[in-house]
Amino acid sequence: MNIFGIKISNIKKDEVLKKIGDFLVDGKQHYLVTPNPEILLQAGEDEELFYILNHADLAIPDGIGLKFAGWFLGENLKRITGADLVLKILKSAGEKNLKVGIVNWNKGLSNKKDISNSLKQKYPKLNFAVEDVNREEAKLPIGSLASDFLNFNPDILFAALGAPYQEKFIFHNLKKLPSVKLAIGVGGSFDYITEKARRAPKIMRNLGLEWLWRLCGIFSGQKDYNRKKRILKAIFAFPWKFIKWRIILPFLYRNNVACLMYKREGNKYKIFLVKRQNAKDEHWQLPQGGIDKSENLFTAGKRELREEAGTDKFKAVMAEKNLHKYTFDKKISKEEKQMHTGYKGQKQSLFIAEFLGKDEDIKINFWDHLGWKWVDAEKLVREVYFLRQPAAKIYLEKFNTVIASPETSGRSNL
């Protein structure tokens, strides 16, 4: 099922364990995520995390809020807590003589020594290695890991870094650890094993009230006030966002800006296009993205172009509001609604900028696009995906009027 555009696996606990067993013997690398309301809210503001969650082999729901959302959507989500899953995997790894590697946040409640001592006591047959890391450098810390950990060659990797650091660590580093067959982000699950934090009583866990236990803190031993703030945000923000996503947004148009970046080559103009990620066809389009409430059109256009082209080597030329309005076409509605969290369609404005750098300055992000290219301005309409052509025609006419015509060439609207 889908919540806020993020795919959630609806699967029973015994089926999860069977899949994990299959993952460990199929010769491939796999990663699991355990999204809860907090993580889904984070993914709404972090496109990289959004992409990573949607490319996991399993997304196991953790948090009573997701179960309520599932009921509303007509499905009975099988909720499995990350802490319970970790215990099952550790037990199975000890029985099957599988190596377990644990990458742990160096400023968390439990350190390397705490985890090692607890695992030796509770899982005497377990073959494991633990490494403390700075989670702020979680994307590329492989070179900084101790050589004995790298040479340990674990079969299973736990990243106990908290979201979104653990998910990004796994995504960016899994291929650099070829021995790992299964990786999973586990947050503070090892704090329960080390007893640095106490789990909620079983009756509260069964009722889905762990959040209340953690929020109280005084009982659970958890003194992370930032964590409490995130819990409070999830309690109030998640239900409201879900109601908006499911009931309100399908009747609204999202404010969006298309970015037309061009460069001059002699007497000709070239326009920058990107190839859309996750599209079945050759989906070329102008870079585009949503406009935040706090942004004016120029601010949004500059931000979106920096994010999608990976460069600030451009000069803003003009911007014009609401040039094109469209409803999501049935042929791409699933894809569009997933990315735009449930809107009916988009009200699209235009931001035009002149590229001043070199091609090597362009570095597109992997979660949005598969490639980029320059096309002759006069070929723009036929080069973009067919559903983008009506908008491209409007924007090209505006470009020709403001930039490319002999009367206005070289003159800025700013």
C-alpha cells in the first residue's frame, strides 16, 4: 500500500522472517526499512530519503499511526516493531552461524563496549563486530571504519544511527560491503538490548502505545529531548497530514515552478532537459518542483534549479506566475500523485535562467533524474515527453518573446 507516496509492505511477521531467510541465500544484496510516522514526515521534506524508502526490498510498518492509516485506506497493516525484528534476526544469525556487523552512532545511548558486552551475554554463539561512527558523515564513512570491521565481512548489517542517517548510510555503502546480504536500519533497538533504555510494558506495546512510554522518558530512561519533540510532531502532524493527503489535496492544485535554463552557442540557444527517474518511457522534461509557502517565485526557481541541476552557475532572468494548469493524466497519475502526495494537478509557473558555467558543473541528483542534455531551443517541444509538450510550447513562446527575439535579445526582465 501507499502512504504519502511511500510504498509500505503489508506482510505478516512469519512471512517477513521467511523473506529475510530467502534474502540471505539468494546471492544478492537487500535492504529493509522500518518506516514509522516520524520517518514518513521526514521523507516529505527529504527527497533523497523518499527515494531510498521507495527502493527498499521491504518497508515494514512500525508505529501505530501507520496501522490507523491502513485501516482508513481499507487495509489491516501487519505492524512489526524494529526492536522485535532485531531480536529475531540476532537469534537466527546465532543459530545459523551468520556474521553480524553493527554500525552504531558514537553519541547514542549505547556505545561499542555496551553493545558488545550485552550481545556476548545474551547471544553467546553470535559472531559479531561493532563499530562506532559519526552519523553526520553517514553517507561515506567506509574509509574511516576500522580495518578489522571491514575485514570482518558481515553477512547481516545493522545500522543503529537513527533516521535518516541509517537509511542513507545503507543506501550509499551497501555495495562497498559486498559480503553483506541483508542490511537494516534499526534506530535505538540496541539500547533495549543494553538496557540503556527500557521497553514499554507488553500491554502498552500490544496497544501501540510505545510512543507514550518514550514520550514520558522518565520511565523509559530516554532523555533525548529532540526525540520527544519528534514524537510530539508525529502525534499531531502525522494525522493532520494524512487527512489532508487523503481528503483535501485531491481537490487542490499544487503550486509548481518549471525551470527553463538556457545557454548561448553562437547565434543559437540550447535549453537544459532532464530525464525523469522511475519513468517507464524516455521521459524528458524541464526541471521542476513545488513552491513552498514561504518562497516567492524567484527563490523557488533558484532553489529548484540548484537542487535538480546541482549547480549555482546561472543567472536569473525572469519569472512569471501560473502560466499553465493541468490535471494529472490517468496514464501517469500514479507516478505523479506519488511524487506530489495526492494533489489533483499542478498550477505551474515559469522561471528562466541563463547558464554561465561549464557542462562539468552540472551534477544532477540520483533520486530525481537519470540523465540530462542540452537541446536546440526550436526542438524543445518535440524533445520533451508527450504529456509535457503543451506546457513546453507555452514556455518556449515566452522564452522566444523575452530572450530569443532580436528585439529583446540580451535584455533582462530583472
